[in-house]
Amino acid sequence: MTDAPALRILIADDEPLAAERLQVLLARTKGATLVGTASDGESAVSMAEALSPDLLLLDIAMPGLDGIDVARSL
């Protein structure tokens, strides 16, 4: 039996420590691959469009576009 492809994940968080914690947790998670980290909403939209992740972990409160705005725009 073949393993399923890894879930491709993009993190969007303006808090460096929060983003780092998520990266550590994902590194320990079998079947998850981090494809990128954005520190603001505009970057999150651009990276999501370019990378087509399976999952986007969004911080709700970010400067500029917040997580809700990012979700709406995608």
C-alpha cells in the first residue's frame, strides 16, 4: 500500500514566535509538509496563489489584510 501524499501547508502569522511554534509542530507531524510562511495577509494571498497549498493556517489578527480577509480573497 502506498502512503498518501503529504498535506501541503502554508502558515500566515505576523507573530514570529507563533509561526515558529506552528513550524515545530508541523515538523513533528507525519504526513504534513510546510510549503511556506507568510508574515502578512498580502504575502499570504500571493503565496497561496503561487503554491496552491492544501491547508492554510491563518492568524486572524494581522496588519493590512487579516486572516478573514485572506480567506475571503481566496
